[in-house]
Amino acid sequence: MRFDEKDFIAELRGNRRCLIEGVSGLLEYGDTAVAAELGKATITIRGKRLRLSMMSEDRLGICGEIDSITLEERNDK
């Protein structure tokens, strides 16, 4: 998977806060998982007591106990 510098930025602060810039859509939202669309990829944050702390046109802030973050390329046809 290859991304340009400007595709997205994911900033993790410890295991309690995550800020993602470059979001094009929210795919899943729950207290154990949040998934967002990043152009040709999907980022998924898993944990406990997750909640959105901020959401704007292309930014997403997530708080809670973050256990894992995965990035997957989407195979849209």
C-alpha cells in the first residue's frame, strides 16, 4: 500500500487519544470500534469505552482505552 504525504495523518497520544486528519467518512462507530474511510484505505481503532471527542469535515478525534489501530487498503471496484 502506498500513500502520499498528504493522504492522512494519524496522531496517537498514549493509549487514550487519537486524532486522524484526512477522513472522508465514518464507516463504523461504537464503544469498542471506530472505523473511518481515508480515501483508498480504512483505519479502524479498537478498544474500550471509545467515543468521538471531535468530528469535522475531514478530522476525527477519538478518546477511550485504545487497544489497536489497523490500516487496510480497500479494494473498491
